[in-house]
Amino acid sequence: MVETLSVLVLLGTGLVAGVLFAVAISVMPALIAMTPDRYVDTHKLLGKRYDRIMPFIVSGSVVVDAAFAVRADEAAPRVLFIAAALAMTGVAVVSQTRNVPINNRVKKTQPEDIGPDWDDPRIQWRDWHLLRTCFAVAGCALTAAAVVLS
């Protein structure tokens, strides 16, 4: 059971870090380069799949990291699992308090309603996204180190 959970938490943190990293280096620059109306349409399409699965994977990773921290016999893996759980919690907090509200605002935007005074959220969204990407990469690395030491 421990081996299975180790694989799942590594898979979960790795998926989150990988997806967020890919969005940061590829998807977001493409979205920023688009015209505002095209960006709004594309953002809506991209969010349909991410919004359903990512919170589950992030939360599951936090729970498994925390469970491993509780059951760790040695201090080093315990501290690493706690740090990993906190890093992945950072992903969730930034996502839910910063990126998701921006996503919801974009979802309500009609491309034909975008005018010259439109409050373009792309740079702000990107900046918050980069923060949660750093949390995710740290969470993945910390989880991997903790699993190795366990």
C-alpha cells in the first residue's frame, strides 16, 4: 500500500508541476500574443478540462503528502513531506484565490464586448500562475526527496 501511495503522490505532484510548467512556457505566451477576443475564446476552451481535474490532483497530493508526514519514522522525510504538502497547498491557495477568480471573470466576458478600456487580465493571471508553478515544482521535488529518504 505504501508503495502504491508513493507512486500516486509522485505521479500527482509530477503531473501538476508538469502541466503548470507547460502552461507557463508555452500556453501563456501564446495567449498573451493573441488579440483580446481570440484570447477570451481560447481561454474558455482551455479551462474546460483543467478546471475539472486539477483541483482533485492537487488536493489528493496534499492529503497523501500529509499522511506520509504523519507516518514517517524519521525527521528528514517527515519534514520533507510536510514541506511538500505546504507547497502543494500553496498551489491550491493561489489557484483558488487568484487564478480561478480571473478565470471566472474571463468566462463571463463576451469577445464582442471587449473595448479599448477592457481590463486585460493576462499579465496578472500569468504572474499568479508562475507563483503556483514554483510551488508545484517545489512540491514535486520535495515529495521525490521524501520518498527516496523513506
